[in-house]
Amino acid sequence: KPEYPRASLRNEETGMTTLSVVTGADGLVSEVTIIKSSGFRGLDNAVRAQLLSGSCRNKPGTVDGKPQTTTTQVQYLWSLD
């Protein structure tokens, strides 16, 4: 879970960021593209950075039982609740 940016907290920014996430055969995220912005650059950059930080490990897709690079769409909701 990404840390809420301090400036975004102060400004009470909320929204949903939609991203395209490429996961390599090793389970590490190798590429993240913002498909739809939350409307706030700080929020979008925070979730993108978290996914690319190496702390996120995903289960890669498989073809014939062998791990393959996969692309998935992810939505992250930023809420002050």
C-alpha cells in the first residue's frame, strides 16, 4: 500500500488511479503506465513509485506451465477514510 503523500493529505485530495502493470516472469513489476489519473499528480506518482519499488511481487502469468510476462490493469482508490 503506497503512503499517502503529505501534500495530498493537507489538500484533502482523493480519487482513483488506473494503471497498466507489466509483471515479468520473475514476478517483479517492470513497467507501470498511468491509464487514467486520479486528477492529482502526487497521488498518481505515489502509487506508480510503490509498484516499481520492488516491494511488490506478483504471480506471473503462465503458458504451458512456464512463467511469462503479463500485463494487467490495476485500480487504486485514494480515500481519506
